[in-house]
Amino acid sequence: MRIARYLLTFTALVLTQVPFAHAAEQVDLLLALAMDVSRSMDQPKFLLQREGYAAAIMNPQVLNAIRSGPHQRIAVCFIDWSGPGQQQLVIDWSVVDSAAAARRFGDQIFETSRSFYDSTSIAGGIGFAATQIARAPFAAEREAIDVSGDGTNNSGRDVRFARDQVVAKGITVNGLVILTDIQLARNPQHTNPPGGLEKYYRDNVIGGPGSFVMVAEDFSAFGRAMVKKLIAEIAWRPAPSRTALAR
């Protein structure tokens, strides 16, 4: 009996020292917003992007899209990216489930300073965003990376290889391209590739079920395009079954 009591006491002590795993908080979508801050983005263009992201996340139509899901909440993080090894988590994972939460997140976007000003590694941005999704303290049926940019991948590893690695993990990559008038382009090979930047993103950057590219005709149109993009990404739709994906 004494031995049994000792064993029970020992077991109880061990259990008090072992942390129990808690189920991750459920949201409808994990969304990593990845903004291009390479040197083709001069300061006015940088500010237009920041303002566009901030206004879009607070837009009533975007909030309605968030409320369309079964959990009526999404988790979002915000990333600056430029050349290889130049990625910064500007805003860590935050739940957006109300106008107040959206306003807080939007204010943070607008207030954050620029992280980099270098070459363009879309591959690096995508890979870094996937790492942030893997460490998110939330769980969701859908995971997406939202990449905005005004040029091609001109440094670092192959963007298609990076895209394919991320898509293999079940993450969808969507794109928002910002067009540059070729007459005003300082580096037309970068901002105006053969076939156009939209085609480049469609062929090389986006991937996964339901992936898409949206176009901002110029930087002043970025905010409107971002609202449409967020609505398309967030609006609830059941995750495709494995059978459907295999077809």
C-alpha cells in the first residue's frame, strides 16, 4: 500500500510539471500579406502601398467578407520583403474579427517604417511568408500568401521552385501586380517583362487551388485593387476536398 501511495504521489507530481498541449485557436483563414519594398518602389509608391493596405483591411466590404466565415475571424501578419535574406515580419499574427481589430491592424501598417530598399526576390518573400504561416499560433482550413509587387524576380533563387515548394504545403499564393507605364520605367526589363507583368505573375508566382492575380493599373489604383483582392481571398468558401484537388 505504501509503495502504491508513493507511486500515485510521484505520478501526480510528474503530471503537474508536464504542460498540456492546447488546441490552436480556430480562424477561417491564415493570411500573410507580403509587400514589395525593393528599390523600384520609391517613397511615394511605398506610401501609396502602405495606405492602400491599411485602408483595405478596414474597408466595410472586407469586414463583411470576414464575417461570412463560420468563425467570423481571420488571422493576418504583415511582411516587408526585398532582396535575398531581406524579409521582415513587420506585424506579427493578429486576429481581425471586428472593425476595431481591423482599425488597429490598419493603423499599425500605416505607422511602420520601411525595412529595406534593395533588389527583388519574390522567392525570398514567398518562402519567408510560408515560414510565418508554419509558426502561426492559429489553425485554419485555408492558408494564403498575398504578394504585391511591380517587377520580376531579379535576385535570389528561382521563384517557380519557391512557389512550388510552398504550394506543396497546401498554401495558396495570390498576386497583385502594380503596372508601370513603359515610357516612365527606369528598368523596363524588370517592370515590363515580355507578355506583361500580369502574365509573369500568373506563370511564375501564383499557385494553389483558386489562386489568382489582380492588377492595379498604377500605384494610385493600388488601394481599390487591394480591397477587391482581400474580398476574393477572405470570402468564405469550403476548402476543396482531396478528391477534388486530385482531379
